[in-house]
Amino acid sequence: MRLFDFNRAPNPRRVRMFIAEKRLDIPLVPVNLYRHEQLSPEFLAINPAGTLPVLETDEGEYISESLAICSYLEARHPDPPLLGTGASACARVLMWNAICEQDGLAAIAEVLRNVSPGFRDHALPGPLPVAQLPPLVARGQQRAAWFFERIATRLQHHQYLAGDSFSFADLTLLACVDFAAWVQIQPQQAHPPIARWYAEVASRPSARL
Amino acid sequence: MRLFDFNRAPNPRRVRMFIAEKRLDIPLVPVNLYRHEQLSPEFLAINPAGTLPVLETDEGEYISESLAICSYLEARHPDPPLLGTGASACARVLMWNAICEQDGLAAIAEVLRNVSPGFRDHALPGPLPVAQLPPLVARGQQRAAWFFERIATRLQHHQYLAGDSFSFADLTLLACVDFAAWVQIQPQQAHPPIARWYAEVASRPSARL
């Protein structure tokens, strides 16, 4: 098994943290997004979407999409469970993970990809050109602000996002919060419940990755 | 258990189809999106995001996000399996489901929500105003075209999206294809592999829902 990875991007990071929480040792294959290596013919043959991370299994299968990779690893290495134990807990992890992906990571990416010169003509991931749209910067900032308000409300009454147990949803949220800092959004400052949660989760050894 | 539902929207539809494939009998609670009932204080107390579907469990818990709901139902009613059996198959279902959600449903929603007068100031789901951005119409059309090209390539060599077995990923794709027709995108016409797949999947009794 090996993981196609880039150490500066939020999605590969949450999968690397998941691997560290499981105490697995999976070799990393760096794909430098800054040099557009994900758009090389070699990598597009592995993942036509040109996104990271991708897991290559021992059977030579390529799995993209962070949740799919983590589900594969959870099935093979159940302890510690990070995708929930039992129907309710598992549903809560998937629910909050989806919210963090759609309303958190996507909103922050909307800001970054439409404002940063490095993403000119790459406002969406993938090999094909997509022009930046300046109005999406303010829209993404507003979406991110609503997202973090909702998260703060949730964390006011729950230790972790999916309830009492640390899970993959917390890894996705940690990747969100640190990604948000790239575009000068720091929800820990406005929201004490997020600050409380962040202090705990960011101090885990996996968060150093 | 009951499902908060609207019979014209693609996400509630794929969960209704999932329930039908499982031969479950779960009462539906209609929430009329055309009348903005999802933005009522009563519904926002159930799901602050103002999205459908939402499952209310027998324990009174509310689960939003289609995949989370289907994972809950799969854990309680494993047969027939629709989220994959075994680590690899399960990962493939989640991978293709994520691709259909992010690159398919989201792209088509981008077109519809930015072009239709019914979505004025509601270009994104949820209670807060989001203005329409006309350039997102063409962008969404382009994204949808790329998405269906990738799907056609996949279906050229596989009976179903995740491989040999019909799965939740096919339900998400069916919801995508029928949703695309709302904005005059009909991938069955340009892509024979999609036409072959569609003829089979759309003839299942669950597809009538």
C-alpha cells in the first residue's frame, strides 16, 4: 500500500492524520501540487480528477476520495474506530464529515482558489481550465462564517463533533480550521467552543502531520 | 422512524430509492421546498442547514446528509447490501458516490440555482440569502459535461458504477442524470455507456419514486 500525498493540502492531511491515529505505516508518494504534478499524464492515469490523496492498495487498485480511503483502512484496521461504532454513531460521523466537506472545506477552497494568483485558471481542481470568479471570494467567506457558527453551536454541547468520541469528522474539521487560516479566517477567535475543541484536538500527535 | 422528504428533489429521491431497494416501510413527512417550508423555524430546529432529506430515528435523533441516512439504514437492514460488502467494494461505493455528489449533483445544482428565477437569492441551499451569479451557469454546464465524460469512461468497462454490483452510487448517479434533464443536459444521448446503464437502472421499480 502507498498513499499519493502532498504535505500542504488539507485532504491529504486528514488522511495522513487518520493513518497516524491508526498507528499504520503506509509509505507516502509526494505529488507536488505547486508544480502541478497532479496534472501529469502519469498521475491522471491514476486519478483522472487530478486530486489528492489516492491510496494504492496491495492489489494495485487506486482509491480516491478521502472518506473512501479512510473507510478502506477502517475495515482493515478497526482499532481505534474513527468512523463510529454502531449505526447511530457511524451515521453521526458521516453526517458531520459531509457537513465539514460541503460547507467548510468547499467554502474555504472557494475563497482561496478565486483569490490566489497561484490558482489562476485553476479555480476548481482538475486538469481542465476554470477561470477565477472574484464574487466567489466574498461568497466563500460568508459560507465559511455560517459554517463555523453552526460548528460552534454543535461544540457548545458536545466534546467532539460526532458526540463523545473523537472521529474522522474531527480530523476533517481540524483540516478545515487550519486551511481557513490560509485565507485569514480564524474561527477560534470568535467562537470559544471552537477554541476549546481546537486546543484539545490540535494537541494530538497526529495533528503535527 | 420517518423521513422528511420532498418528492421533486434529487437528494430525498436517492434516499427514497434506497429505502425501496431495502423493502423498508418508512413514513414520509413532506416538506415543500417550492413553498420554502424547509426554511420555517420548525424545520430549521430539525436541520439548521434547511436541507432534505432528514431521518428521524425511533430514538428521536435527526440525521441529515443522504449518505449518513443510508449508512444508518444499511447497518440496521444489511440486505440487500447497497454500500458494498468488504473493504474494497465499500471503498469503491463511497468513492463513486463522492464523485457523483461533488462533480455531478453539485455541478447541476450550480446551473439550476443560478439560472432559475425560483432560486433568486437562494443560489445555495439554506436559510441565508445568496445571490445568483450568472457566470456559474456556464461553469456548471462545463463541470457537468466533464463529469458525464468520466462516468461514461467508467461505465464502458463496468456494469455498475462501483463494479459488478448495483449500489448506492448508482442511485446517486440516477438522481444526477434525471436532475440534469431539468437543465436540458441529457448525457444518455452523447454517451452510449450511460444510455446502456440508464436503461437498466431506470427500469428498476425503485426508480419510479
